[in-house]
Amino acid sequence: MTGQKIPRLKKYYLEELVPLLKKELEIKNQMQIPRLTKIVVNMGLGEAVQNPKAIESGCDTIASITGQKPVVTKAKKSIATFKLREGMPIGVMVTLRGARMWEFFDRLVNIALPRVRDFRGIQSKFDKNGNCSIGLKEQIMFPEVEYDKVDKIRGLNITMVTSASNDVEGKALLKHLGVPFRN
């Protein structure tokens, strides 16, 4: 990390949150304290079957939001009713780790989520391993997306993967990092 700036939220996590979580969760070993390991941003583009330019538009949107080039995901099975064939491009996704992950998380919690209309917090949707997934209805809540260049409003899924062993630890970590959960 020589010469690189540590993201603001990571610095907060290392200096203030680690001792707080250790005390709150009654963890003896420092390595058992939950941490954010990766964030996966996924945009399903079902209309790409009829409109191949939707993939290009989705790639541009995800790239501008995350700062990283997305991977085009392909259909695993053929579904005749949707005119979908195996191997057709159907979505785009990005896996963020390290400094990019912390910067994206900071922008998501402090800038993008408060811009959602009638926002009262996110529902806590955890799997049993402390990972949280949220679904957003529109990509224009991110300030990086230029409203004039958006051809269609699309939703996206964001999964925050933690090293927590259960939902209680994962929720405690994300709540202290600033995720506004609905009570």
C-alpha cells in the first residue's frame, strides 16, 4: 500500500470499528471480527434477447457506477417461451474488492441510497452466512450516471459479502458501516 491513499471507510473500519465490534460481539480473536470481503453488482438484462444493444448500455452504466469493466453473463439454459438460447448474453456483473469496493460502498451508503425517492431504509435480506443483498429499482440514483444518456431505467442487485459467520454479526458490521436498515 505504499503511496496509495486508504479509503475513508476502510480507515474508519480499521481504527474505530474493529475494537467496537470486538467488544460488542464479544470476540476474543482479532481474526474472527467480521469484515467486508467483496461486493457484487449485477444487472439482469432480459430485453437483451430482442435488443442486443441493451448489453452495451448495461456495460456502460455498470462501468460508470463501479469504475470497473463488467463481465457479460450468458444464459445457462435455453427457455423456449422467452426465445432464449443457451449462451446468449443476458446480463452484466462486476465483483469489487479492495479499495474500489470500499469507495463504491461509501458512495452507495452516503450518496446513492439517500437519493432514492421515499427512502425509509433497506430491508435486511441476509442469507444465513452474514451476506446481505439489496435490489435497486433504478440506476439513475448514482450521480455518475448521466440522465441524458440513459435509454431505459433498469434495476440492479448489490450483494455485500462479509466474513461473518452468521446474520447477527453481518448485520452489526453493516449497520456500523452506515447501511440504513429498516426497523
